[in-house]
Amino acid sequence: MASSSTTDRIEKRILLRSPRARVWRALTDTGEFGRWFGVELTGTFAPGARMQGRITEPGYENIVLELVVERMEPERLFSWRWHPHAVEPAVDYSSEPTTLVVFELESRPEGTLLTVVESGFDQLPPARRALAYRMNDKGWADEMAKIEKHVASTP
């Protein structure tokens, strides 16, 4: 897995030994996405959809993930906006700017190159910026390993 970053942008890449259609399904089917990402979502991903679900990762079960889907270009691009590292239940993050998460898929002879970029951290309140960036940088590394395992273990 490759990665790069600045203070505003996190980028992770991984070559998945699965076809694009399989990776696309893991990203955009809410049930599959929830299994590897660790969230119980209801509804269907679609541009403009507001998604909400409870985190299932140990220690974060009291957190509700909220995101708004921006774009979906089948088997190529999936993006959403959210409040990064919004893990304090007593804090209202709704007035803060969101970051943009973009998944891009590219065919390779060995499978699918998956790139995730999260950008917009420099717009966050200074008191939250560094921690949100650090936690999401680590989080995306973890998520890339989880999707790799997921697509390799399920047809």
C-alpha cells in the first residue's frame, strides 16, 4: 500500500487482487460496506443521499456515522462528505466544514488499484484539525487493509 499526505489531504492506494466490479460492490453496497468498514447503515448509496449508521468497531459503538454521498460513477468513482473523527457524542459537529472522501478505481492486470483521498482538513477548526488528520490517516490505512481482506474472502 502506498500513501502520501499534506496537512490538508490524505491519500492511500492499494492494489486489490479482485476485479473492479467486485471492489465497486464492496464500496457501494451498504451491507458489504458496513461489514468491512464497521458500520450498520440503512438505505442505499446514491448521489445526494444522507446516510447514517451506528459504528460497530469496539470502543466506538456509541458513535453514529453520518455522511452525504456526492458522486457515483459506476466502477470508477465514489465520493462522500463527512465530519472527520466526529467521535465525541456530546459534541455537535454540524456547524463545522466537512471533508471530502473520494474512492477511485483503476483496472490493472493484477486486479484493481483503489485510491482513497480525503481532503479539506485545513478548513477544520484549529482545535480539532491535527487530531482529526492523524486519526483519519491511521484509519484509512486500517480501512485499506480491511477492504483488501474483505474482497479476497468473499465472492
